Amino acid sequence: MGEIIQPQRMFLWSMAVIYLAAFVSLYVQIPGLYGNEGLLPARWQLRYSGKSLWEQLLSSPSLLWFGPQLGVDTHTAMELLCLVGAALSFAATLVESLRDSVVFFCLWALYLSMYQVGQVFLYFQWDNLLLETGFLCILVAPLTLLRGSRGVREHDRVTFWLIRWLLFRLMFASGVVKLTSRCPTWWGLTALTYHYETQCIPTPLAWFAHQLPVWWQKLSVLGTFVIEIAVPLLFFSPQRRLRIGAFYLQVLLQVLIILTGNYNFFNLLTLALCLSLLDDQHVSFWLRKADKISNNDSRLCSWLCYLLELAVWSLLIFGSVICFDLKLDSTKNSITSRTAFTYHQFNQFLQKVTIPSIWIGVLSLTWEMVTAMFRCACVSGFLKRFWGTLQWSVFAAATAAMFTISLVPYSYIEYDSHGRLWPGVRRAYDLVDRFQLVNSYGLFRRMTGVSGRPEVVIEGSNDAVSWTEIEFMYKPGNLSAPPAVVTPHQPRLDWQMWFAALGDQTQAPWFTSLMYRLLQGKKDVIELIQTDVSQYPFHREPPAYLRAHRYRYWFTEPKADGSYPERWWRRVYDEEFYPTVHLGNTFLETMLTQYGLKDKSPPLHMPNTTVAKGVRWVRSHLRGVPAPILIWTLIACSATLCLLHGLQSSNKHSERTAVTHKAAMTDHTANAPDSSPDTGGKSDEEEEEEEDEDEDGDGGDCEDEVEYCEGEEKDPVGEDKEEEEDEEEDGIETEEILEKRKL
């Protein structure tokens, strides 16, 4: 694989943006979810039992334990940590030197602190994925703040390989679990005929995707299996064009999911992981710099590579035709398909491929380690070589350790392979499990809502006679309201309402807390339902009675004349989900006591410190702003500032190039080699370059970092000679500079 400097920089910037979205999205929901009067107060998770601070951190690693030292309660501490995380990530999107291991460690620790007390509202696979990816960023990012330089490190490809391995585990497991779950819709290739209308929060485009013919939906399922099961094996191909082809297929799948569903930052995070499949050469192609790249491959080698690529893609197509019995139906102008293998055959395939896939990972990682070690050995200068080798040893050991413990959750996809793991690996995994360093994945394991999308609708009343539906901002409810677009924000209450509808109310204890808080008229909880409280039907006075019913929802169909219907949804009544309750109701009080949702003791009064005042001041200015608008405003500001900085750097580079060219032409026509005695043997070009370096402060932060670092590697001997030259020999130094310019 070629150099990965640019993909690595793009990945770290993307991670800063994703952290920003995650922290801001969580921040706006903290009062309603985890406040002292929220659905599941976070202070219940932090029990101060008299243990030392260190023991508390070991039992539950969270920075929230430091809240009393800062003079704030748990709710305020959560808001403070989210604000710090949002500020750090926003700064990292703007300043490259802040995309540093120390900064990413802080971001990971902050999000882990939220995760420890997040309970059911924060236990999603994308939260686990963000924590795992965020920890890998600590290994991938440079130590700029401590080392003071962003030069190329020889072990970068080793640590960046872990991102590719995580992408492989995520995609391969997500494809495999769809078939190992024995879900009839996945096996019958009909899952997408239900998916668009039954997913948690569909987008308006989901309605149109749902209207596609069944044969196309079945082909889409087939394509999903190919992209998630077969294509990930190409991530470790030694042929770069195969990896790039796999990259574009993964991007295609993620973009289609983003267009048809609101999955917060998850798909953006997956796209960031896909950057691990690229190299500098392909990024240069995107930037229209392909003419600067020389191709030294022989013609025979190029033809062999093309034949290999053709064979691989042909094999994928042929395998898809055989495994899914693809046939062209000319009478209906469609393509028929069906699953042509059994569960037993697929299980045998999984047994044969799981362990070999691990060995493929071992070989790929070994190759990256050996290559990096060789590069370290080729560095000139004993101290540089020693320091590079020391760094390689540390990061190679860390990479090997992360890869080893990741085998435990990865092997969950096949029982026999998991049992063959060395017990020491499982013990090591158990030691770090609380830190969410590695996790198991498997998205859309089973397709829900085959008989209609279940949806819980809450109704309120003041007289128990006339009832008013309480409409949520994002989840389906109003039949005429179009589906929302909220990516990358995740409305966590709306998501849990979707899960609650799949079972009964006893499987969602938090729902009782929701009914209780709405009867009390708690504003923080109401804002989870409607950011603009005036849109809440009982904003003037809390309802005296509440109840909940379950309905079955379906997308509407186009009219016979092809025109669009007036409504997006149609529904039928299913059953009662939660009985009619009021404050003091026996059933409600019993449920609150049974689930431990009543405060046994009031929250401790915390001093009105400066930190607490500052947190409340920020909340007062952001209250009422919809989360998607807030997130996209910050991302747009960050992207705009980065673009302006890039244009400014590009203009400086162009001016510098023009001055260099003009100086070179002037020196070329000069008669005397010492025509610039006043500069002490240095040209105007060199003085200007030194001034630019002084202005930048850090040479690695400029637009030309790649070329600058590559130049250092290509001519280390020339640098040593220049350091040894005597500054008094001005004439000889000037002649050498002119000779270099002529070349």
C-alpha cells in the first residue's frame, strides 16, 4: 500500500466533526434524559459509597466522579463534559495541530464518561463504535502538542491499519448476522420491502424507495449481501485498485442508507472508516494532482494487475448469479432472484472462512509491521533511527494487542471459531471490556414490522373524555406530517419509543417514567418531545390523564393516476399499550416503585459555583434551538473556516512558487555567482521561505506538508552536508545554491 498521509489527515478531521455532532446532539438532551427531573437521572448511577476516588474510577470509569470537587451535581457535570467535548472537537476541526493523540484521548474519555451513566438511551451500537474508533484515533493521531512536529512517522501505516480492520469487522459481521439470525425476510430477499417504512426514523426519500418494484428490492438485498460479506475480504488485497473498488462500493451503500434513513452519525462514522482503504495517490487524483505522480510499473505488470482485477470482479458477479439464482425474465422486464443455498451450507461457509479471515488479518498486519520496521532501519542518522525504531516498537506492540483482543468479539459470529481462541486472549478482553475498546457488531439482524410498523401514540386529557394526541418532533405519528431529516442528530427518546413499540410496556421501564414526568409537566422532558414548547398541546397546563395505544403504520401508495397521496402514512388501531393513569394512580405508583423510578432521597444541594453558573448561562442561550440546526450550523462554520484557510494557504503557495520561478530565472541569467552579497549567500527566495516558516510556527501545518516531509526523506544526506558547511564560506555556498536551482 502507498503512503497514507492524506487519508490519515482526512480521517482525523472527519473524526473531529463526528465527535462534535455526537457531543452537541447529546448535550441538548441531557436535562430531559439525565437531569434531576429527567427520565433516568444520572445521579442514580453514581453511588458515593465511601470508596476512594481511584476505586470508584476503576469500578465505573467516568470523569463525573470529579463533579463534587468542581462544586457541581451530576447533571451539571454531564453538561460541562459535553460542552468541553464539543469545544475541543470544534477546535480540532479548525486547527490541525489539535488533531493530536492527547486531544483525542480527552474526547474518548469524555464520551466514555457519558456512556457509563447513559443507561438504555446511550447503549446503541454506534455509541460503541464511536468509542472504539475514538480510542484508535489515540494511536493514529500524532503527538503534536508534546513533540511539536507533524512529520511523517514510519509506524503510521501500522496504526492506521487498525481502522481498516475495524471496518472489516463492522461490515462483515453486519452481513453475516442477517443470515445467521434465520430471519425469513433476509433469506427470502424481501427485507427491503419492509425496511423503508419500518426503520426507526425514515426520511422522505424512504417513501419513494418503498414504491420500487419487488424485483428491484430483492436485487438491493442481494447487493447488500455482496457489499457486506464478499467485498470486505478485498480490504486486505495487495492490489490497490481492488481496495479502491471496495471503497466505492462501501460508500455507495452508506450514502443510500443516509438518503433513506436517519441513523445519526453512524453512517458518517462508517464513511470515515472507509478512508483507511485509500492512499495518497488516489487522494491526489481527487485533487487533480495525478500528473505529479509517476508510474514506474512495467507494462506486463500493469496488464497482470488488470487481469487480476477482472478475474476478481467477474468471480463476484458469477458467485452472485449462482448463489442467488439470478435469471432474466423478459416477459416482465425484470430479474428474478432467490437464495439458492441453505442455512447449513452458509454455516459451513462461515466455519471455513472465519479463521482464514483472521489469518488474512495477521498476514496483512505483519506485512505492514515489517515494512514499517524496514523504513525505520533506512532512516539516516543514528539518533533518528533509534528514536524511530523505539516508536515503531511501542506502536507495533499496541497495534498487535488491539488486534488480538478484537478477535474475541469478532469470533462471536461463529461459535466453533470462538471456542478455538486461546483462553489468554479472552482473559485480556475481559480486563478491558469496561472501557469499550473493542466491541461486537451486527446491524439489522432481524427485520421488524413485517405485519405493519408498530407505533406507540400517547394521548392526554383533562377530563378523561376528550383525548389529544401528543405528537413527537421526529418519529411518525401525524399521518400528514412528512418524515423528518435529522442526521447527524439522534433524538434518543424517539429511538427508544420505536424499540418500546416492538414489545409491551414492561420491557421498557423508562416509559413509566415518561408518563410520570409528563403528568408532572416537567419542561425538560417536554422539550424532548417538542423543542418549541408552544407546539406541545399541554404546554399551559399538564394533562390530568394520560394513556398510550399501539397502532400499525404503513406508507401510503401512489394513486391510480400516478399522483401522490395527500398523506404519507396510513394506520389501524392495534391494542392498548399503557392504561389510563393520573398522578397518585395505583398502577402508576406500583410501576414506579417496581422499577425504582421514584426518588428515595432528594438531590443534594450543590453550591452555586462559578462553573455551575457558566454551564447554566450556556444552557439559557441554547435552549429552544433545534438540535439538527445547531449541529449543522457548527459543522458549516467549521467547514467554511477550513475552506478559507485552505484557499489562503493555496494562494500563499502559488505566490511562493511564482517568486521562486522568477528568482530562478534571474539567477540563471546572472553573470556573477555572488550577485547577492548583502544577504550573506542566501537568495530572496530562501529569506522569504524562512519568513513563511517563522509565520507558520510549525512547518507541518501548511498545505504542502506532504511534499515537505517527502523532501526530507529523499535528501537526508544533503541536509547533513548543509549543517556541516562553514557559514563564512559565502561564495562556495552561493555556487551550490545556484547549481541546485539550475538542476
